[in-house]
Amino acid sequence: MRCGVVRLSIPVSLLAACVGACASPAPPAESSIGLVGRVTREGHYDRPHATRTLPIAIRFAQRGSCVRCELIEMPRTGKVTTVLVRDAQGREWTKTGDASEFRPSPPEDARFLAVASAALSDGEHDAVLAFRHPRLGDVSDSATWSGAEDERELRIVWQRPTDSAEFVVHRPKEPGAGTDVSFEVPPTERTEATAADTGATAAVFRTIADGVHEITLPAADTRSLAIEFADHVVLCEASLDNEAGTRLLAAIDEHLPGKPVRYVAFGHYHPHYTGGLRPVMARGATVVSPPLGAAFAREIASRPFLSPPDELAASGRAPAIETFVGERTFRDGTNELVLVDIGEDSHHTVEYVVFWLPRQRILFQGDLGWYGVGAGIRAGGERARGMLAAIDARKLPVETLVQGWPATGRSSLPLVELRALLAK
């Protein structure tokens, strides 16, 4: 067994360019490995850093520099949930879920292939790939071996845009039968990258009511509201990551000049609503949140964005964070906004803030109300019912609901229409 540590320090964008083609005068040897174990995911549950663990199987095959990796959650079903391929031209492709076609791999999938192939090729190696995560800062993906000779385990840490995953897997005592492996993706099974895939879609600023402005970031799949007061703005929902937060601020600067963002609030602590907080905090805005969210905002402010420093790290500014319980009201002669923590009525997170605008009779919420189904929509089930129960319990005269995610499809819905959908 050959062991060692592989430190992958080249930029992920260059990984594909640095691998050679698989073709050679003599066909290279092909190897395959089956691994089983568990994967623990973090990022979208009821409180910060809550996790969920599922069984996982990994099928890994390599021919020269060509790689194919299949992830199978719930191994008893045998259904492949993710396929990652590096082909003979060094291009990397991903297919997930029930998708019928492969798409160019995003950076996180390229990193997974890089550390997995380094760890599993030509013996057992530890592999570490340090990089700048747009939401988490200076972090690493890694693959490390541990355990006695006959009980070796591989631990893979994988930081994705909206969650983190940790795989702990081993070779089964009774390996399964091998399967035919394809290291090429035929053109008929490929979808090339679009402008939206590369994050090039511009922010869309739209006034939806007096003093209420919607900012949609299609590339991040988020919608935020800028609530305008006499001499400042309250930003509701901070989008996905540092770049998205910067783009939110740029849109406000352009369309509401002279009105700084004085406060920022988020509905709950999942990435699409909190990832862009750092640029807003760097401007001196106060984060306003219930206790768990306030603690999470402090953690976000302490993330290691140091190489090079981002705007918050370079400023040396301590985050301004205000905690509230129940409700927090902003009011002047021009507008009024009430942050309402409906908590576990959301059936989603233990704290969940909705944004009530009494003068416009609009209630803005993150992801409780409805979801697109083809050209139509469906109600959000128990989440939507819980939100309506919270509205009714507080006797809020809501006429219109606005939703932050998903950013595609209908952004608003009359409350009576949601009630009708739930009654079906």
C-alpha cells in the first residue's frame, strides 16, 4: 500500500486543464472501487448546524486521468443520485437526481473529483484542497484515510454552495459485482453551460408598492426586499453569498441613492437568506434577529475570509447585532415594517421571521407559501398552513404574500388564492 498526503493547491478552474487525455498508444489500466458507509449533511434543517445522516454507497472508477464517480444515497434502492465524470478531454460533467442530461460540473463537483481521485488512485493517499468558498471563506475539501489495515475508512469533507457534507466510507467485506463504466458523455446526453450557470445574470430591481422594492438575483435564486424609510433602508433577506450580498448593495446604491442600509434582517438561517450578510455588515448595518439567528450572524462575521481579506475582514469592524424576541417594529412617517418570529409554526425552523408591512398589507416570507409545478404552482403544505395559522392568530390583515425563494415563477400571491389552493 502506498500512502501519503496530496495537497491540491491549483485553482479548481484549472483542474480540468491540467489533466491529460486518456488516449495513449497502450490503453491505460482501469481500476474500480466500491465503498459503503454514511453521509452527514448540514445546511437546511431546523437550527444552525443541524445535520442529517443517510447511508451512502460510492462507485469510483478510473482509466488514466479519466474518472467516473457515482453516489448512491439509500443503497438498498440502488438508485444513483449523482454521477460525476471527467472525460478524455479533461472536461468534467455532472448529472443529479432524475435529470436526463449531464451539465458542465460546477466548481464544487470538480473539487470532489479532485480529492476523491487523489485519495483513491495508486494506493491510499490523503488529499487536501484549500480554496475560497464564497459563503464560508478560506476552507478546504479533503479526503483522509484512517483505521487499521483491515478496517480502513475514508473520510471526505465536501463544502458545497448551500450545504456541507461529510462521507465516512469503507470497502465492504463482500464487494458487489462490477458494472460496465463509461468515461465519456455523448453529445446527445450533454447540456452546455448557460449565462445563468456562470452567474452572469444581472440583479433585477422592481418597486412593488410604495416604499417596497424587490431585488431578484436569478443566478443565486433569491429575492430580497429593500424597505425604504425617510433616510435609510431596511434590507430583508441577504441572499446566498458574499458576491450576492455585494450585488444587493449595488442595486440599492443605484436605485435608492443617499439611503444607506441601516438594518438587515433574515427570515431564517439557511444559506439563501444569510450567505450575503458579511458585505452588509461591512457597511455598518445592524443585523436584527431572534436569539439563534443573532448567534449565527456573529458566527458568519467570524468566518475566515483572510486570503485576501474580504470587505468585512479588511474593515476590522465588529458586527452590530440586535436581538429581539417575538416582534420588532421599524416605523417613521413614511413607512412601517414589523419583523414577526412565527417560530415553529413555520414547520421548517425553530425561529422563522416573516416581514409584515401594515401600510401596504403585504407579508414577505422566505419559502413557506408555494412552489412552481410546470406552468402552475402548488401550496407549500404544512409550512403554508402553519404560516396562515400564525397570520390568523395575530389577526394580521394580509392581502398579498411575497416570497423570497424560489426566485423563478410567481413572486407574489393574494392571500385568498393561497387559502383556496390549500383547501383543494
